Amino acid sequence: MPSIPQPLDPDDDGSAAPALAAALASYQQGTAGPGDVLAALTGARLLVPVVALLTESEVGEHGLRQEKESEMALPKLVGKDGREAVLAFTGTEALTRWRPDARPVQATTPQVCQAAAHERAAAVVVDVAGPVPFVIEGEVLEALAAVASGTLDQVPGVTVARMRPDPAPRRRRWFSRKAT
């Protein structure tokens, strides 16, 4: 059974990162592009929703149906074309706007993309209920998922350069003495 991860920041107040909120607002106004939003997403904390699903119920002593067992689940959005998307939110306000009973789990953008890839989802939708929805899909989704899993060098079309220090730096002579 999967465990709930430790929070990235125990002191997180649930608000959206100011740089990310500004990038999304600029994107909505047309003064920034998707690359600007992705750059802001790279360093920001996202909230992934989990919801309780009733798996078994029973009739209690008073003749009323009651919960016997439930599980926590990662909800997915299903598009008109049948493709699925994992949801993520910039803050608790956006999460509550979508579904007030959902509980947030902190994650980085590459972690959310990795979860989407694991779930075989076609996209990650950030702030589906607003204020500014943003979609990560295709090669960008694959690359960010690969960053989280450490397999970026296996993504087609991505070149990864590894830099290593020169093992024996050479001494250079900046001047020479002439014999007179």
C-alpha cells in the first residue's frame, strides 16, 4: 500500500508561489508564453489532490447505510476525446475552487509529471477551475517526468551533456624570461 509522502515544506501556508501566480497572470494576458509559465513551475510547489472513495459500506444498527471502508485516490480528469489528465493546483484556494473536500499533497512539477506518466495520463492540468488553467502535455510532460525519475537521457530528442572537471588542470605560463 502506498504511503503519504512527507511534506516538501512543513511551514507551507497553501498560497500560490508569487512568481508562478505572476507568470500565469501574464500568460492569461498574452504578455508571457508557455515557456515563462514552465520556468516558474519548475521551482514551485504544486498541490496534488487526493479524495476519499467509499469501497465498502454496511447497514448500521439504526438501519442506515454507513461507511465501512474507504481508500484515498488520485482523481483524474477525462477529456471529451477520452484522454486522461492528472490534476495539480498552485495553492489551496485553486484546489478548493475545484473541489472543497479534496486534500492537498505537496509535490514538485517533475514529480506530478512523473505521476501522470505512471498513471498513463496524457497531460497534467494545473488549476483546472482557475484562476488560470495551464496544461503540460506531450514531449514537455515526458521530459519533466524523466527529470523526476533520473532518466532524462532516455527521452528521444533530448540531449544531456554531463560536465566533469578537468582531472589535472595544466599550469600555464603567462610570461617567460628571456636570457640576455
